[in-house]
Amino acid sequence: MGLVTAGAMIANIASYLMHVPASRWLGLDGYSEFASLIGLQLLLAVPGLALQTVIARDVVRGAPLDRLRALELRCAAIVAVVAVAAVPIVVWALQVGLDAAVAALITAPLLVLLSGEQGRLQGENRFGELAFVLALTGVARAAPAVLVLGLGGGPAAALAASAVGFAVATFVASRLAGRSGEPRARTDVAAPGVVAVLRASQVQLVLIALTSVDLILSRVVLDSDDASLYALGAVATKVAFWLPQAVGMVLYPRMANPQQLTGAMRLTLSVLVGLGVLTVGAVALASPLVPLIVGDDYAPIQGMLWAFAADGAFLAVLQGALLVTIATERTVVAAIAWVVLAVEIALILVVAGSIGELIAVAASGAAIAAVAAWSVELFEARRRELRLPSRA
């Protein structure tokens, strides 16, 4: 877990270091466009995140590698088609440039391929190599973008450079994942298909939607300057959300093992809650430094950074519960998060007219979804312990 945490932290730091110069060099309006498109990237990469969990789960169960790789390629092709179709919609809905939209969305199929390789490393418990891939991806994504921004490039050029970095990271991950050869496959285990990935995708989709919907809609409900301020505050949300990623990655193979599931669930919940409290406290203490780091234009947001971090911490706890639903193939539990998302969108569009109101709605929705999902999963775990018949 320490190695994966280190890899995830390097990736988070690299992402943070990309946002800091972007907020300075692009100006308020340019940075808002840049941040919104990065958030949108994750929505189209949802099948990749789902693919990683499906491949990791079925590697644990002994599914044949060649069929898992074929599934990976099919999913990447589907996402590429969706990304191309989404370009004009994104340009119209977010009022961004065509070149910036293309540069952002071209990374979606690359993320799918990268996630598939990470799933194999995760399922085989090759956490040292997984940590290296995580760190490499973060650096390869951020470094080219920062270089281009430093040379005077705009959002489109920076996003295109970031796509090149993703391609390099994907190639390296593929080479690493193929080193160990064919894992021990079981003849009685069927390889998953696209339907399995779609089931997991709706779980990952609602999670990513909850992490991004407030940032995306900030351009709709706030003026340009406040939307850019909100985008900077959302960096704290991303840090709090991504910082505990190692917990789920390391414990997920145990969740896929019925004999270890209950213990993995309880350990996951306790660690995520503890890390969330520490992260929110650290962000609150560090918030006075924001004007010194990114400039006085962003001073109005410093007093609310703890709320952005709390939003990310709640989302990290929710992610832990949703990983359990994928590992146990009880993805119907994600309906809780979908209901919360629908209510949150409605409240943002109707109620949220300021930065404080917007982050209050987002953080409250994340907290409610996390508590409800974990309550259902812990109740079901108790039923299994008592050996009562499941109704799920």
C-alpha cells in the first residue's frame, strides 16, 4: 500500500503542479476552459476505470489473458467512437474551442488501454509496477502540458501535449504488464465481456459524474471569474479524492475473494475515513498559503478550501463502497448514487448562485451517498456473516 500511495501521490502532485502554472498563465477564462475539459476527459474514460476493476477481478478468478486483452481493445474502440461523436456537443455545451475539445477527448481511448494494463497489474498483486505506472502517468500527463504552457501555448496546445504523454505512459504500462507471461488461468472461469464492463461502467460513471458535475456546471451557474475560482478550489477536491486511491487498489483483489471480502470492507472504510479527516485538516491549515502560490486573484477562495477537501474525502469514501459492489457484482447498489446525482444537479441549477452554495450542494450530496452506500454494504456483510439468504 505504501508503494501505491507513493505512486498516487506523485501523480497527484504532478497534477497539482500542472494546475498552478495553468491558473497563472492562462488567466481566469482560459483556465476555466482548461479545467472543465480535463474534468470532461474523465467522463469519457469511465469505461477504462470500469475495465480496470473488471480485469483485476477476473485475473484474481483466473480468466484467460488473451480474452482479457481482446476485451480491452474492444472497449477502447467503442470509447474512441463515442469521443469523436461528442466533440461538437462539447464545443456547443461548454462554449470551448474545437481544437481544445479534440485535444481533450482524444485521450479517452488511451485512458481505456492504460486502465486495462493497470487492471492486470492490480489483479496479479504487482503493486510495485502498478505504483511506477501511476507515477509515470501523472508525470507524463503534466510535464508536457506545463512545458507547452511555459512556451506560451494555450489550452488546446497544452491538452494535446498531455495526450502525447498519456500515449507514452500507455506504451510503458503495456510492456510492463506483459513481462510475466500468461497468468495461471482456470478452465472453469469464463472471461468477462462488454456487458460486464458496462455494468461496472455505470458504477464508475456515477462516481466520476459526482466528482465532476459541480466543476462542469460552475461555468453555467457562475460568472467567468467565479467559475475560475471554483476550478481552483476543485483542485483540493481532486487531491482529497485521489490521495487515498491506493487503499482501494490494494484491497480490491481481497474484495474479489469471498473469503476476504468482509475484512477488506471494514479495513477500507476505516482507512478512508481516517485519511479523509487528516486531509481536510491539512487543507484547512494550508489554505492561507493559496494567494502566495497562485496569486492574489484567488484569495477569495482560500477560506472555503476545507469544504472542497471535505467533498473529495466523502467521494473517496463513496468510491470504496462502490468498489465493493463491482467486486461482488452487486452493482444495483449504485442506484443510490444515481439518485443523489440527479438531486444534486437539480439543486445546482436551481439553488446554487455562488461559490459557497455550489460547494455546499456538492459536499452534501457526496456525504449522503457515501453514508447510504456503506450502510447497505455493511448490512449485507452482516447478513452474510449470519448466513441469511440475500435478497440483493
